[in-house]
Amino acid sequence: MEGAVGAIVELLKLIVAPLGKCVKDHRGVKEYMKTLDENLERLNCRKEDVEAKKRAELVPKTKLKKEVELWLAKTQKINEEITIIKQKVEKGNYLCRARLGSTVLEKIQEVEAHYQRGVFLDGVTDYREWRTALQELKSSMKGPNDSGNRILEQLQFSYNRLNDKKLQDCLLYCALYPEDYEIPRDELIQHLIDERIIEGMKTRQAEFEKGHSMLNKLENVCLLDGWLSEYKRTYLVKMHDLIRSMALQIASVNPGYLIEAGAGLEEIPDEEKWAEDLARVSLMSNKISCISSGVSPRCPRLSTLWLNNNILLTSIPDCFFVHMNGLSVLNLSYTDIEYLPESISELVNLTALLLKKCWRLNKLPSLANLKALRRLDFCDTKISQVPQGTEMLVNLRYLNLSTKYLEIIPGSILPKLSLQFLELQAKVKVEELATLRKLETLNWILYDINLFNSYVKLLGKRRPSNYVLMVGFNIIYDEFQYNKIVFLKNCNVNESIPEEYRLLLPEDVEFLRFEECHDVKSLREVSSLKNAIGLKACSIFNCAGIEHVLTSSCTDPLLQRLESICLFYLKNLCGLVLKERGASFLLPPQTFSSLREISVTYCPNIKKLFTLSLLVYLQNLEKLYVSRCEQMVEIIAPDEDEEEDQIQGESGGSSKFYLPKLKILKLWLLPELEILYNSRKALVVDSLQEIYIFQCLNVRRIPFLDVELHPRSLEKIYVEKEWWESLEWDHLEARNYLQPFCIWIRKCTDLLYTWYWIKKKKQLAKSVLTSFSASSLYLSRNHEKVGSTQERNDIQSAKHIQLRMQNNIRDYNSGLSWALS
């Protein structure tokens, strides 16, 4: 009897112990997950730090770099595994959650151990020290017993931590800009080159690479904020106000700085503030309208003077520069001056003279004595002749003569210079450009396709490493992500014209834009396109003849390296590829093989974007934008043969179609759109991250989301709440799973949406493009109202408003195009 009882007790132990652990794990799994999330967040913070240091090349190029890559890969794998565990915990039943308790505990230990392995970079510029120092500084500035010495000590501490005089100078230089000013990276680097903070490089490209490296280091120690502005299509940096205060404190000691940028000054500071030991003065972005005739500051050591962005400044007295013999950089850009004083000719140490967008400037003294000049910028001035003495500037490396008033450059000037950068709109012989052996960047507006062809033919493969060649335009555009750009406007590019007049494209062109070229139906008809083997991006704007991008009869391997295609306002566009009668749909194998982005906007007659047959060529597609195509019915439509199979009820098998790399899908204002994807075969988009669907009210299903297995990569779904709730689902659990990813779009919150319907009702007058409302709309994404009452009172003159408006509106269409995408 006792033996039986003992056996029962042992049996109960075998049952109760695991059962107790099961209950404990079930009760604790919620707390375990909370701990796991905290540890994972800490791990991902370290991951971001390591990635930032890796990007900034702070990791030595030794075995350590390999360890970093392995650690990052393991971190990514841990994140993926924990995502799966979270899903199982959320959806699992009682036993499943209980069983996962021990798994979560093991994963907590794994995350902690992996976090500790990441300490191998702590000796390389640890961010936490910077953040701690800044926090201490902020506390000291807010404390009740503020001590100037203590603040300066903290400031000096942060500054000295850089351990690099060039980095310190770079940081101080950023303080010349107004508070919260968004500084274009390239502009800042060019200034650093002017100031010889960046020097010793043989090429302009090497100088810019050095500049980017310096700014990366400042960003990675939290002294600068940096980001990519999609709106401005450029990289920007900005100083935090606390950091700027630090820089101003340090800059106030010898050699001194006088910085009153953006301070609302209506006249220059009193002469007593112009100390003899001043090194740099910034009075940019004020309301200074004139400088008194007797003002002549004694600043023999002054090297940098910024008076730019004083749009009311009309004149500078001749005596103003008399006692500034050491002046090296003079910036008068965005002022309203008509002439430069004669005393400029005596500034023999001047290395940079910046006069960009001095719209009324038309008279200059001789520049013959300024032999130290390395940079000269006359962009958008009113000069009609090359300044006297320009040919004597033997050290000149940067010359911008992009002004519509300058029609011809005399033949005796360019061959005498050693330019690295040249921008111009004037006529010049291509033979003279060929003499510029050191030229790295050429931005040139041409008005003749034959001159363009002559330049391409003459230079062959000796073209600059960066160029923007524009035929038929009157404004230089710069697509920041590409180095070799061709714009063609109102040109005959059809290969059917006589050979001597056919377009000749450079082989290495990376970005190609057609605008108002109405003579071709598809890119297949564009002469010499097959020679553009380096083409990465193509934009087609307002070309009435375009019906398709390519045709199925195309046998040439076109567009093999194309990464992006933008189709805007093509009123006769019918689709991406035309399947011609009697021709196989098979395109050359590498067609579109590199395509990552497709954007289609304002194409009123297109009904089907592309067919299933084209998907096999789009395996690298990452972004798809379609907006304001009034008759668009289907995004991905079936082929004719598939439609026949469906009618006959033939089995197409269980195969699937894939867009394996698609990350972003944007569908905006497509009133007739009904079907996103039309096939009995499933479409798999397992890399999808973001979806935007707005005012596509006839769409009833999202087939690639209405599935049992959803894209794990999905992060956000931007939709209207009412429309989302009206969708039809085969898998209701799919809707419940996706709901947390939704971000509701409210109607009429976007000015551009209002713009669309105003245009739709034909109530938009042409004059809007020259009115204040146009500028306000254009700049609303930057929260700036050029036409506001306050600024009109400040500017005092309608002419100044007009000048600013011209500058803003000229990029209106491109800005609107970006915003609509």
C-alpha cells in the first residue's frame, strides 16, 4: 500500500511540476515581453550608434570592421526572431503562451549578452560623453547661480574634445549663419574651401569628399544635425541653438568674430564694434538698406565679410573697403546693389568674390589686380560683358557666368584660365572648352542642338566628371543625386531626321530629361539613346507625342542601368510598354533590370499602368508612385492571353507573381481606379514598408494585403478611415492585423489636394504663378509665407517682392511635381 502511495506521489510530482511551471510562464510572459522590449530597445540604440560610426568611417579598416559587420548582422537577426515571437505571443492560445515563456527568457539573456559584445566600439568617439556634456551645459545655463566662467569652461570642454583644428574651425564657421538656418552641405563645403579650412587637395572632388568627411564627424558627435531634404533635393545641416551659443562664445575671443546674422539690423553696426583684430564678420539676412558714405571700418586683419541676403542693400560707398586690405572672402549675394565700388580693385588678397543673385548688378571695376581670386560668382546678375581683367586671374578655379544678359564670351579669356568649375549661359566655342584640361564641373545652357552635338563629339570621353548640359532652358537645374545630366527642351530628338542633325547623347549621361519634345512616340525612337549605356534616371515632361516608354518590338538593350523613370503630364500616354501586333512581348533580358522607382503623374489618358508580363522585368522595383491620372482603372492588368485562359476556365497552376523588393506604394487622386492587381495568381510583395492610398474611392480590395501571411516589413499604411472601413476582405483577420499600421489621412488637409480640385474646375488663372498665393503654396511645405502681410511691410518695395518671387516661382513646377509624388 505504501509503495502504491509513493508511486502516486511521484506521478503527481511529474505532472504538477511542469504544470506549475506552465502556469508560471503563462502568468509571467507579459512581464517577460516587457523586459525583452526594453533590452531590445537598448540593443537597437547601440546598433544605431555603431552604424553611424561605420558610416562616418570611425571604425578602423582592420579586423574590427569585420567584427562590426558580423555584430550588426546578428543584431538584425535577433530583431527578426523577436518580431516572430511577439506575433506568436499575441495570437497564441494559453498553452502556446505558456510554452513561449521560457523562450522569451532565453531571448532576454541572448539580447543582453549580444549587447555586451557591442562594447568593441566604445573607445571610438562615444556619443554619450557628448550628450552628457551638453546636458551639463544646459543645466548650468538654467541654474539659479549661473557662472560665466562655468559656462565657458563647459563650452571649451566640448570644443577641445574635437582634437582637430580644422574641425574646430569648421564648427565655428557654421555660426556665421543665422540661428536655426538650414545650411546646404555643398554650399558650406564650398565656403570651407574658400577659407582654406579645406586645402591641400589636387581636385575639387577630393576637396568635397574631405568636406563631407568633416561634416560627418561633427554630426556623429552631435555638434551638427544633418538630414536629406526631399523638398529641396539636397543635404542640409543645422546647428542646434545651444551648440551655436557655444560657438559664439568661443568665437568672441581673439581672433574676434562679429556675428549679427538674422538680427533684424537696418544698418551696419557702429564703427566701435569693428575692432582691428576682427577676423570674420557676418551680417547676413538683415534689413540693411544702405551704408553711410563716410563709414570705413579699420579692420586690417578682417578675412571674411558676409553682407549677403540683405535684399534691400542698394549701394556700398567706395571708402568702405579701404582699410580691409586682408579681406579674403567677400559675400554680397542676394543684395540689390547696381555696381561695385572701385576700392574692390585694391583687395589684392581677395580669394572669393560672391555676387550671386545681385539682380541689378551691371557695373564692375577692373579685376586685373585680384590675382589671388580663386572663386568668382556672377550667377543671375545683370552683367552683359565679362568683367575687365578676368583673363588675368591665373589662380581662378571657380567661375559662374550664368546670366541671361551675357550673350558671348570673348575667345581670349577661357583658354588663359585653369578652371575646375564653370557655369555659363553664353555662347562659347567648344574648342575653347576643350582647352580647360582641369575642368571637373561644367553647367552650360545651350540654345542650339548642333552646338550640343559638337561638344559631345569633340570631347569624346574627355568630358568633365560632373556636368549639366541644358538645351532650350534658361535656368540651371541641379539634380543632386546625379553627376552627369542632360536636359532637352523643345528639341527634335527623333532618329528619322537627317543624320547631321540627330541628337548625339554622351555615353556616360546619368540623368536625362525630355521636356516638350513632341516628335517621338516612345524612347525607342530617340536617336542615340542606345549609346547612353550609363543612364540611371529618365524624366519625361509634357511631351505630347509619347504614348509608351518602350515597345515590344524593341530589340536593342535599352535602359539596362535605368534606376528611376518619371512620367509627368503626358497627355497621350497609354502605358509603359506597347505590345505590338505580331511581336512577342519578350523584351531584351536586361531591360528595366535595375529599375527601382516609377513615378507617373498627371497623365490623363492612361488606363492600365502595366501588365503581368512586365513584372518579370521589374524584380528590383522599390518605389511605385501614381497620382492624378484621371482615367487610370488598373495598376497591374492581365495580359490578353491570360484573359482568354480565364474565359475558357483553363488552369493556370498555382504559381505566383513577385515584386520582391517593392517597399513604397503611393496612389493619389485616381478617381476611376478600381483594381490594383488583376490576376488569379497571387502577387507577393514581402518587402513592402509603406502604402499611401488617397482619394481612390472605387478601389474595393487590396489583394496583396488580403492574405494569410502579411509582409513582415510593413510599417505604415496611410489611408482615409472611411475608405479603409469600407474595403472588402476575404480574410477578416488580415484587416484586424493591419489596422494598427494605419495612419488616417484627413480630407483637404493638404494644400495640394485643394490645388488639384481648383485646377479641375478650371478656376485657376494663369496669373496665379506670378501672385503671392503661388509663392505661398510653393513654400508652404517649408512653413514660409513670402507673401505675408508682415513681410510686405518689411520689404517696402514691390520690386524687391517681384525679385524674390521670380526666384521662388521658377522652380514651382518641379516643387509641385515632387510634392505630388
